[in-house]
Amino acid sequence: MNLKVLRTFSGASRKRKRVGRGPSSGHGKTSTRGHKGQKARGRGKVYSWFEGGQMPLTRRIPKRGFRPFRKKEFEIVNVGDLNVLEANSSVDPEFLREKGLIKKNNKVKILGKGLLEKPLYVKAHSFSKKAEEKIREAGGKVEVINVR
């Protein structure tokens, strides 16, 4: 292949429309902008979110509360839910996901609702005090996973 052979396909490079060059050009007078109005003047910039002077949607909607930027999202598992597992088994977030006790990939927090009847070795990102007590009373162990 030579540089002599290379060429653009017809239609691949189109001449730009030259507007405002008199009536005989077909794009004279208003230069394809129509008559009057905001888009006909100056830069004619109208943003997609502009609502024609009406109070914008983002300002019409009531704003309440505060959404913390660094909020820690936890998947919550109660101590009573762990009774379906076998005794003396090691419980970690991956194991809980396999068993269907948690769904997302968030951090796991164990709460103290319910009774634990089996000794378990539980690894989670966070525990409530009651949950720790109940797991230890049942003869199990608690380990906190530190993941940033």
C-alpha cells in the first residue's frame, strides 16, 4: 500500500456549513437560528437543565437531613440467624454469603437479637456487645476483621 493510493471516501469529510454569508448562500439573514428568542442571540447557550426561568427542579424539591460522605455500610446478621449453621464451624463474610445470610459485598456486623445454641468461631468486621457476649456464652470465639 502506498500513500498515493490512500484517499478519503466521499462523504467522510464534508465541507462545513458557512452561515451568514448573504441571501444567495441559502443561510443568510438569520443564519439558521430562526427569529428572535434566546437561542438566536449572542452565544445562544441554553443548558439542558435550564427551565426557561422557572424555579429549577433541584431547588423545588425539599431538602431534609444529612447524608454522611464516609458512612460505613454494614450487612447485618443477628446472632439468632447463626443457629442454622453447624456447631464449631468457622463463620466469615464469604461463608455467610454462600449460605445466603447476606447478599452484598459490604462489611458485616453481628447484632445480638436472638439466642445462639451452638459454639461458633465468628469473624466479622464489627460486633455489638450483646452479640459478643452471646457468642462467648455459647462457647464460641469472636474475631474482628480489620479491612479498610
